[in-house]
Amino acid sequence: METTERIVEAYVRYVKGWATIPNVRCDGQNEIDLLAIDPVSNARHHIEVSISISQSFRKLTGKPYDREAAKQRVDKAKQRRTVGFFVEQKFEAPTVVAKLREFGFEPGAYNKVIVTWGWDADAEEQAQAAGILLWDFRELISEIGDAIRGQRTYFADDTLRTLNLFIHAGGDQRPPVGTEVEPKPSNTCGSAPSERTLWVYQNWTRDKAVVHVGSCPYCNEGRGMHAGAGDQNGEWLGPYQDVAAAWVAAENTKRRDVRRCGHCSPTD
């Protein structure tokens, strides 16, 4: 099981609270990365993970999938970064569908999910047409951080324990000796507050609403982390002038999970 798959499983188990079955072998060469079941709603999810940090292959694309080109070494990586590859080889392959039935996953009765490092507009359109949800790996990492930050729980899961140590180590960082740290501006003592905006990201696929400062790298003044992304998974609301107004807007979405971003931690 690859590291990225372990992180996604940790997210699904710890943040979502779902039961999981990883690396399900199918007849032939196919394998299902992750099956997940929500014990409360009994909703079922077939999750495939494909993460690349290479600039050339980072985003999932909507380019045509060519079965013959996928066999060529020079084109293999590019072909595996298309929605068509996942539709044909991961979700609709006969051996995969047969194995899913063994676990009670009947066609049309479960969610199909691709976890990836961003995607282009064509990929989003194709995924939506195929009934596939797209999850951004960076958002999952952020949500795991939000769930872990501030806790002193000992995690038996190796992946969660590693992420927990990384998060706490980052929070305990100190500047090198001799390095002067410029003090942060204060809004007290009559000084003028710095100009900023507040935004709310409403994600209906994960039933959450998160308040961000506009300058947060996850927000980028309402543009998000990847420009050109559509509204399949969610939308940005705003801008708002203060946290109170943004919080009211977030609560008005009626999402199950309403909170502040764990990265920028917006406060009045």
C-alpha cells in the first residue's frame, strides 16, 4: 500500500469515521485502492488514489484516454492521469465491478471517488458526467491537520502518528539563533486594523463550510488552490469584512461541519 493511499485511508477512518477495506485484489491485474462504508448512513464509496507532485503530471486531465498509448513507456504516465483511464480501468473494468458486487457494492448504489493533486476544467466536467467525485489531496491533508492539531492523543496508526508528529513539530519551530523576528502588527492600542477579507468555502460533497482569511493559500481571495476549478465539489462565498459576518454565512449553509480554517485561523 503506497504512502498516499495510507494517508487517504487515515483521513477516511479518522476524519470521516468510515470503515475501510484497502487494496482489494481483483481477477487479472486490477486492484481496488480503497473501499469505505459510512456506518451511520451505510453509504458506500469506491476510492481510487493517484497523486503526482511532478509539475508535468500533477493535475488530473480531461485529455482523451488511448488504450494503446497507455502501453507505451513514454506515454504511460500521461495516460494514467486522465479521467478516461479511471473510468475504463478503475471503475468500469468487468473484474472490478464483479469484485465490488462480492462486497455488496451494486452498480449505481455507491460513490466513485478519485483523490488527486488538482485537476483541470475538462477533467472536472468529465468526472461529473461519469458520476465521479474529485477530492483534492491537499484538502484532505489540511483536514487531517485540523482534526489532529492541539490533541495529545497517542495514535496507534503509523500514518496518523507520523502526521501528528509533523504537525506538532511545525508548531514548535523556533527561529535560528541570531535571527531577528519581525513582530506581527497588532490591532490594539488604537492602531488601524490591516485590510483583509474573509471568505467561506462551502463543500457540499463533504458537507462542510470553512471560514478563511482571503490571503490564506487555501483561499487565494476566493479562487482556491487551483485556478479554473468548477463548482462540482463546492463554491466560495464572500468576501466578508469581518469574521462575524463570515461565520453567519457559514452557518447559513446548514452544513454538518462548520469551522474556521486550521491554517489561517481567522479571528477578530
